[in-house]
Amino acid sequence: MKRIFLISSLTILMVLVLFSFFPNPESLQGAKEPAADSAPVSGFLRDVVIDSQPREVRVKLTGDGLTADYRSFTLSQPSRLVIDFPGVLTSFPKKFLDVGHPLLKDIRFGQYPDKLRLVLTSPATEFPSRRIIREAGGLTILVGMIEKVPKEKKPASEEKQETGRILLPREKSAPGKPPSLTAVPPAKTPEEKKTIGVPEKPEAEKPSVKIYSGEKITLDFVEADIRRVFAHISEVAQRQIVPSPQVQGTITLRLIDVPWDQALDAILSIYNLKRVDDRNIIRILPGGKS
């Protein structure tokens, strides 16, 4: 009997020791990780419909809050169009769509804590012509036959007067009026006019055409903070763009597939700003100040 009692006591002691080493399962269930802060939700993507034609592709995005504050830009190698929707969540069940069109290869969806990102990949060396159209209930991305659209727009001089909205690329005309033959004194004879070198004068007065070589970018903003636009150009250009504290306000513009340095010069010209290059830093200052 003493041996049996001793064995039972040892068994009970071992059970108590085991319980002391292992935590209570209920306490483990009650321990939860702190919830991460999430950005405020401003919209939802509900459906995506692709309409493929021989010479164009239409991607229709249906949802709420997609047109409020989206940002788009292009990347290369491979050629891609990236569209960010801040504060937008997706209920669309797929994260990848295989389009298989000569203009558009596929579409990828990436959900981040602060935004929804769409990446449209093209098999071409450069991303084809495209347009993002705001519509009731969503957006339509048109890729393909839109090369002739800029020709139907108003002249550049009229477009520049409309609330800062511009369309590029379109080369600026030479400032001022070209020299006229009427400036030649009337006393000169036709033979003398031939010898005064009138054809060479316009050639000498023509300004040099600036060549832009930056990576192409697409900007489509409505009443956006101009400092945020500079930050977006800085990301694509991979150069630090530092606006002066005096550079404030909102900007409305639409630039389609233009070099980033040409887009920057267009904004500086319209809003009377100037740039100062200091190695890898571009400082943006109000016009007339250094």
C-alpha cells in the first residue's frame, strides 16, 4: 500500500509541474495583435470589364470614388501604365487578368493599406497611346486608336487660356513675328533686296529648339496640390525636386505621354515659376526670384 501511495503522489506532482510550464489555452486565444492603423476608405472597385477590338482595348472600371483623386504614370522595361487610387478598396475577386492583346498584355491589381494600384502591362517597347476617361460610376481606360485626338483640340494659344489645362506634346511657335520684307526701305531696288541677305536673317533669329530626353510620364490632375504634382514628377525622374515655401496652390492639367522634363517646363511656364539646378537637386522658385 505504501508503494502504491508513493507512485500516486509522484504522478500528481508530475502533472502539476507540466501544467506550470504550459500556458492556459484560453489566455492564448485572448491575446490579439494590435490592429494596424488603416487609411480612411474613400471608394471601392467592384467590377472590371475588358472590351478588346482589333485596334483598341477598353478597360471599364466600375465602382465608387474612383475619379476623385487617382494618379497615373508610365514605366519602362517592360512598358507599364500604373494607376493609383488612394483610399480605395477592391471587392473584385481577381488579382490578375490575362488580356492577351497586341496592345495590352495583362492587368494586375495590388491592394495596399493606403491605396489600390492597377498595373497595365503592354508587350510593346513603349506603352501605346491611351486616355483615361471619367464616367458616371467609374473610369474607362482606352488603349489604342487615339493618335488623332490632339488634332481636334483647340489651338495651343486657346488651350493655354482655359483654367491652366494643357495638352502636350505640341511644339511652341517661335516668339514674336518673323521679319517681314516690308521692313526693307522702299528706296531699295529689287536687285538690292536680293543682296541684303533677307533669307539669312530669320535663320539667325530662330531660337534653338530644346530637346527633351526624360522618361515619359502621364499627368491627369484636377485642382491638385502643386507640391504633390512636383513630388510625382520627382518619383518618375529619380531626381529631387524641392519647391520653395512660397510655391503654393492647386493645379489642373492633363499631360499625356510626354517627357518628364517637358512636363516640368510646361508647369513652370504656365504658373510663372523658375527652376535652379544644383547637381541632382532641382529647386522650384517663384518667377523673378533666385
